[in-house]
Amino acid sequence: MGFWGYVAAARTPDPAALGVAIGAVLSDDDLGGGWRLFQAEGKGDPGRLARSIAERTGAPALAAFVLDSDCAILAAATGPGEARQVAVNPQLLEDYGPPEDEELLDGAEAVAALVAWAEAAGFEPDPDAVAAALDADETFVEEKLTALAEVISGAR
């Protein structure tokens, strides 16, 4: 049985301040530069969560809803009103029935959206490294999301 819940990245000095937005935090890792990576229980719309975190922190935020550790829907919000969504392991997401009314980016479009998000957050990611992180073959999608957050933020 895999993990069902959220993985989120946000710039905040006080992780407890995000408690209402994130819910029950299971883990909290420092990515450096004030950025933290959280894992939390819950389910729902990652776009709404990313926008809520961005609104609370005043900084861009990432939030992914993880489905049984197989795949995820990753939302990249640059502010409270906008979020682009990326399919992580899109071939496995098809097995779960992705949301029909939302555009999920993959491939080159996903890389471009994540690079644009990172630049809005003040990072200068290498698009090839972002693509490699999205294409990596990890056992658990949470590992892929952590690697992706590290590549985007320059922590790795």
C-alpha cells in the first residue's frame, strides 16, 4: 500500500504557519534558502493547495497530490490566482483516471511550465536537469518529487 497525500514545497520560515493549508505534516525537510519540502496527509485539488500556500507565504509554491506512490498531479502556483498542473508519471496516472476537466501538462510543456515557475521563484534551473528529474525512473513518485524540487531550487 503506497502513500496517498501531498508533497509540497514552499518558502517559509515557519512551517507551522502553513498548517491550515497543508494539514497534518508527516515530514518537513529544509531545501535551503528558506525553502521547505513537506509531506502531508490529505486529498483533493493540488492547484488549490498550491495557490493557498502561495497566498499565505507571498512566494511561489508547489503542491502535488500523490496517488498510491505511483504518480502525482503537481501544481505550480506563482501566486494565489494561478496554477499550472503537471502529470508526474503520466502513463500510470491514466490507470487512476486523471481529472477530466483540467489540463495536465507533460513532456516539453511540463518542463517549460516548471522552469517558468522556478524563474518566478527566483531560481535558474537547467531545463535539461528538470526534464531528467521528470523522466527519472524512481520506485516511489515521492522520491521523484523530492529530486525535482531539489533540481528546480538548486539544492542539488
